[in-house]
Amino acid sequence: MDLEDYVHSLPKAELHVHIEGTLEPEMMFALARRNAVALPWASVEATRAAYAFTDLQSFLDLYYAGAAALVTAQDFSDLALAYFTRAHADGVVHAELFFDPQTHTARGIPLATVLDGLEQGCEQARVRFGITSRLIMCFLRHLSEAEGFATLAEAMPALTRIHGVGLDSSERDQPPAKFARLFARCRELGLHVVAHAGEEGPPAYIIEALDVLRVERIDHGVRAADDPALLARLAREQTPLTVCPLSNIKLCVFRTLAEHNFKQLMDAGLKVTINSDDPAYFGGYIAANYVETARALNLTRVDLKRIARNSLEASFVDDEAREPWCFLTCLAAFFSLGVIAGCFFSSLLLCLTLPMILLLVNTRTCACAPSIGSRAQDSRDLAQVRAGTL
Ligand code: HPA
Ligand code: ZN
């Protein structure tokens, strides 16, 4: 089995993807036409040509401009379904989607419209692909804490539809502690809490996110490597890091993937995961992130299995949904050994356990691994997504 097939076969969770960052230029132009919104670029090609970023802020300026094409609940639903179609093709069984309500409410789009659309897309993905999902509402850290509280107030009637909150946007000079009271309130409300920290910001921001915001996962976190004590703490406490290697290259956090510190973090014992961040802007969805990182850093298949398993363990699903996936991850790795003994024992194991797996997957959760029977439908879906017609 080649590396691409192996990566696709691993059941995995995507824990760091901004749904607005999955807006491909083709869909951006189709939606802009549908909604009579003017974009700052003349064509799809000119848009892609503009994706030459020098840092996080240079990306965010374009990303917020592109998000202007999203107006109706149908737009958000189409966007989510297009993402899930690609994610399913990459072996994603569960995704926790970030969304930026303030980017939309600032343009007069009610938060309920955004949520209605995203939920519709999530539900269609569950029915069509068996993918489960969670919605994580991010506060923009370049805005004030008071504006964050106003967004939380708008979200209150819809709180059961949101599973957690996050913190994103410009990191420089925007310390997590600025949002201490807001995150305390979100924790009181029973929401999961995560935050971007240590993407461009210093290790001190990761420490603040842990100690002040009391986050359960750190998004990015690669700059933890600059502080040996923090590295030891993250390893000891097994706080998951949602690393996004291709994003880090596009935003010049590292010069090349070969220079990325992902393997250093993994070898230090951290619970690292691989994610796509804003794949429409950074040149690759989750499987491309796994494959390209593996090639650049010589990650083994055992490493990749560990990373996929980390993603399932670090997700906000309950254990009942998680257990069958973890088992399937082990099976995928076992089969990929390709040695005679491995094949023999795998076959024996499969014969003994297949009825049990099927029973578990069918009765306890609908969140199963990609189904082989839907491959033809999958390629039709993907072709439509790539052509911008889905
Ligand atoms: N970092 C911070 N904010 C973001 C990002 C990111 O990579 N993507 C979208 N919003
Ligand atoms: Zn991000």
C-alpha cells in the first residue's frame, strides 16, 4: 500500500479547520455572483495568484475579504458540504469546525443564519458520509473582550448547537489573557474551550492559554519548542496540539516542511495532531498535510497511526463513538504491514472480530469509517466539488 493510500485508509479526526478557510475560489466566485457581492479580484486565477502570504496578517486580510461572498444559510450549508466531501475522501470520520461569527455579524448576517447553514451541511454529511461533527465558535482576538461578550449574548439562544469556543485571528500583541473573563463565562456555560496560541506568538501565550483560559487543546502551539519547561509540561499533561504544517509553511512560520518542528514535538512526547487550517488558501486538505509532512520529516507508518489516533483521542466526542474508530485505526495499520504473518493474523483477527465490529459500528454509532460501497458516489461528489458545482 503506498503512502497516500495508507494515509487515506487511516480513520482520523480533523480538529483544526476554519470553515471559511475551505472556501475555494471557484465557489467564492459562484456565491459572489449568486449574492451580487463584489470581490476585490477579477477572476478565480487572479484570486489564486494573490495567495502569496508573508505572515498571518497578510493571509487574514484576504481571508476576511473572501468570506464576504458568504451570505445566506444555503451558502454556509454548501460550503460545509463541499468541505465534508473532501474530508470524507481523505478518511476523516469526525471534524470539529471552527467558524468566525464576528466576520459575518459585522456585515449584518445574523449568527442564526450562519448556524442554520452549517448545521444543515453537518447533518447532510452525517447522512451521506457517516461523518460526525462539532461546531466551535471562535472569537476574533483583534476585537475587544466586550465584543466577544456581545457575540456570546447573540449565541445564547443557540448554545446547544455550539460545542465549544476558540480564539483566532491576529496573534501578535493579542495575548490570551485579554479574554480571561469571556472564557471563564464560556467554561461556566459548559462549553469546551480551545485557543490558537504559539503560531506566531511567544511560548508565554501558550502558557496563558493553559493557565488563564484553561483551554483543553492548543491550536498550532509550535512555538512551544522555544521553551523546554513548557515542552516538558505539554508532554506531561498530554495537552493536544492541533498542528497545521502546510499552513505554517504558507504563513512563513517555517521556511520549509523539512525545517518544521513537528517531529521534534512528537519525539518530545507531545500529543500532536495534523490538520489543514485553511486548506483552500494553503494548498492542501488533511491527507495532503499528512503525506507531505511524512515525506519531509521521514515519519513512519507507526508515527502516522499514532497521529491519527491522537486526533480521535483529542476530539470532543464521547468514548462510545471513539472506540470503534480507534480499533479501525489499529486494523488499518496492521493490514498495512504487508508481511505474510501480518496478513495471516490480520485475516484471522478480522474473521473473528468482523461481526462484532459491524455490530458495534451499526448499533452504537453511525460514525463509521468511509464505506467502500460509496466510492463511485464519492468520486462524483469530489468532481462536482472541484468544478465548483456543489
Ligand atoms: N490563525 C489565526 N487565525 C486564523 C487562522 C490561523 O491560522 N486561520 C483563520 N483564522
Ligand atoms: Zn487556525
